[in-house]
Amino acid sequence: MQLFCTVVDKGSFAKAAKALNVTPAIVGRHIAALENALGFILLNRTTRNMQLTPGGKAYYEGAKAVLESIDQLEDSLSSSHQVNPSGLVRLSAPDAMGPFLMQAIKAFRQHYSNIRFDLMLSNQPINLIEHKIDVSVRLSYDLQDSSYIAIKLGDTRSGFYASPNYLAQHGTPTQYQELEQHDCLHMGSSRYGDNWMLQVDGKTVAYRQPWVAVISDTHTLIRALCDDMGITVMPSLFVQSEVQRGDLVELKNLADFPPVNIYAMYPTRKHLPYRLTLFLDFLKANLGHYLNSNGSISATQMPLA
């Protein structure tokens, strides 16, 4: 399986032989033996090119999954006995979670300095398997994708936010219907589309208007709020610093919001790499301590639990 996958990945017998430090003839004999054992042709070969057959493509995809599972099994067993576990953790999260996660990684690496991280920040849904992501930190009112394993790390809440200057110029709405007379900004990458999901008198209301701007980057949206451009709905943990400085204020009593859950999600696997198990345990043990009564994260210090 390893030899066959190497041939496909490298694109030729000669390149695979060089990578494996064997002769092309040995590679050819092993591929022929594999085809004979399977009873079908894996590769259509000429002197100029090589192409997978339909059966070869299916076998390649299955073999890659089997080999990855073997690697994960060996890593989960052998790494747990290492004094200094190592390796790479590929992590994804919304852009506004970047500073917090870097604080978490910094604290984690004080204890496991040989574990490295590749952090992908995106507000768009990501296929974890396709992008080879080990774990994704996501915020959601509810989980609709059952194809991943999810661990709840904590929760926050959403609220209406605007700058004091904007409210001084345009007035402060006292009920959500008055938002029609205000400039409103919308987070463009919301999984709930072009609406704000509000709870009014116990009922869910999908509110929308011709938004002044639809912005897919959280930091840009916050900057627009601080520049007096309007009102938006935002998870409170994303604007904690701006509220503490007085750059933004929360508009109370317009509507309610369900709690926003914070999840660590990872592909379904039987054998997690030990480095990933360590980091997940760290997040589960520590995140809750940094959610204050308003559901805001304080990441200035994060000792290992």
C-alpha cells in the first residue's frame, strides 16, 4: 500500500523508487504483484505517462485512509510514553479567536515545547478532512453537522453594540423595531445567512434590513463600529476590550439571544494523536476559567490546569 501510494503521489515509478531508495524494477514488480493479488489493473502505463484506473483510484483513496489510521494508532500509542511529545497540531478558528488561541498555545507550549501549531483563521465553514485540520474551534447556537466529534468548551452570548458617538448622534433605540431607523452592519460570514436571529417575548424573530455594510472579517466589523458607522449583533467575547475601553457600549433590552456555545470539533477517529489529546484536554480544563459572568474571554493568563 505504501509503495503504491508513493507511486501515485510521485507520478512515476522512477520518482517513487528514488523516494523509497529502491530500483524502478523493484517498484514495478511490487505493483504487478499487488495487481495480481487484487485481480484488477491499478495503473494504465505507457512509456510517457501513467494513469489510475477507476479501481486504482478507489484503492488509492482507501489505502491512504488505512495508512493514515495506522499512523494515528502508532502515534497515539508511542507518543503517550514519550517524555517530550512532539509533532504538529493543525488548528482552525474564527478570526476573532486568534489572539485568545495564541495565548492558549503560548501557555500550552511552556509545558510541551516540541508540539507545534498551524493556525488557520477563517469565519467560513471548513471541511476538516479535506483541509487536514486536527481540531476546529467554532461558535454556534446549535450543532447541525453530526459528521464531527464536538466537545463543548464553554459559552458566550450575543448582544447589540454601537459606539457612544453613534448613539449620541442618532439616538438609542429602545425596542428592536426602532432599528429600522438606524444604520446596521452585518457579519457576512454568519451561518444564519442575511438575518439576525432574535428572541422577542419567547419567540424567535429573523430580523433583516438593507444593511449599511456586510463585512466578513470580524476585526474590520469592530473597527467600523468604533468609527461610528452603526449598530451590529456580535458575540460579547469579541468586543470585550472595546467595551472596557469605552469605545463600544451594549444596547440592552432590545431583544434576547440564546447562548452561543464554543465547541472544539475534530474528525471522527478511533485513535487521536497524543499531542492532540493533550491540547484538547488543556482547552477543556482551562477555557471555562476565562469566561466571566458576561461570557467574555480573558486570555491574559492561562496556566496549565
